[in-house]
Amino acid sequence: MSINLPSHVFAGSPLTSKSSNPGNPFSPTAGLETIKASLSDNKQSACSSNFKVLLFNCGRPLASSISVSVDSPPVWNLGWISLDDLIRLLESTGVQLSGDQFVYLGSRADDNVVYWAIDVSAERSLVPLLRSKQFCFVELRTLMVATDWADLQAMGNLAIAGHARALLEWHNLSRFCGHCGEKTLPIDAGRRKQCSNESCKKKIYPRVDPVVIMLVIDRENDRALLSKQSRFIPRMWSCLAGFIEPGESLEEAVRRETWEETGIEVGEVAYHSSQPWPVGPSSMPYQLMIGFFACAKSLEINVDKKELEDAKWHSRENV
């Protein structure tokens, strides 16, 4: 069984990291120095016109929409702002940003543009000004649903936004060293952090929380087990999912989570594919969904009401 998509949502980012060679003006380190110089002088440099920035507010990326026709839904686009335009916005509002707040995302193979992200949640004065320019901050889940999944460019932009959100939320959660408790500082253009304590200097790297997500199948009756949480909208059902516990394999996590939440015993477990998932809670913004098919050995459902509102077998036609 397969999915007719080049890649899953939030996967397949078109950005790659340029060389870290200091002589390359588009490398992460050299690019960050350009940003710092531009911010301090409030003027553009030779390379700043090649820099684009994606602003985030409380985990929501900046976006804009256009209406193709009265009968069709709006088409959403990420609200990329050139570094020069961002500097002009800062001048008009009096907002001051530090170069160390910028996070390097990478460059496309077919252009010389360097892409960055920054969290401006604390800068409330920027919101009305951006709104006047037809921009707004939109939930990443909303963009996920509104994106045409057949549009490869739109899917690539969604992957970029997911990567950016995960990095920015990681920065918010890793402000202090887990070893000595001192403050951490961004390094490598925001892709790493380091403890500020000279006797520690522990380097901290972004990590992902692995999550198993499984379609539990009743082969004999051609049905799938889907669950519903209380926060879901009407008629919305989902695959079972859960975090992997220390000391267990992926297959064991699939079997345990299915048993704990629905009382269904699982036998054969087959890997399907994986997917970055940057739209989880802000406390866990960088998950990796690892997908499986799981064959049921029992059929009687016993729902754990602390975890789920309901779980039912659904026929192929019903789905």
C-alpha cells in the first residue's frame, strides 16, 4: 500500500545549507554577520537584498491569501519579507531586534536567496502594521489543510514553515543548560545552542520526539480502527498514536499504545513511512511521526476514556 504523494506534509523541504566557508557570503555564519551589520546600521548591505525572513508569532507563521474566484477558497502563501523591508518596518515602529534572534533555514539550489526565521511574539506593535499590508499570522495546521497537496512549490513552503517553527520553539524551550542551569546562547546561526557558563560550555542540539502512529487493520472484515478525541471537530477521526517509552522498540510501542487505548491486541506490525510533525503542542514542537500498519488479533474494543472519547471499526466505504 502506498500514498500518491512525492512526500508527506512537512517533509521534502527544498532548502539546503550552504557551505560554512567564511568566504561564502551566503553561509550561515557570514549571513548572520550581514544581518547584524544591517540591523546595527539600519541600512542594506551588499547581500541583504538576497535575504528573506519568515516572521512567527506564538508559533504561527506570517502569511497572506489571494482569492482566485468567488467560488473557490483562498490560496495561502507564506509571508516572506526581505531583510531590507523588515529593517524599514522596524524603523517605522521603533522595534529593535537582535541578530542572534534570527535562525538560519538554508537556500534553494536554484537561487541565491538565503532564508531565515525569527520569533516576534514579544513585538506586538508589528502586528497592526503587518495587517495593514495584508499579512496575518496563521496557525500552521490551518495552512496544512488549506494547502493544495498537489502543488509541489506550496508543499515545499509548508515544509520550510514546519522546520522554522520547530527550530524557533526549540529555542524557546532550551533557554537554560540542562547540565548546570546557566543560560544558553545561540551559535551556528541559530542551529545550535551553547551554555554560557565558561566551565561548562555544553553544546545543545535540536532533537525530535519520536511518535508511533498506526492504522490498525481488521484484515478479515476489511476494516480500520480509528479513534476520536474530545477536542476533535464533528466527524473527525484519527489513527491511534503515542510516544515511545524508554527501553521499547517501535513495534512494541505500536502494540502497547493500541492495547492501552482500545484494548485491541496487535500482531504483525509493518512500517509505512515517516513524517516531520511540527504542529504538536509548543512543549513538544519537533516530533517525528513514524507510521505503521498494525494487524489486529482481537476485535472487541475497550476504550480508555482518559485518552480517547471513542474508538470504532470503520469500513473502507465508511472512511
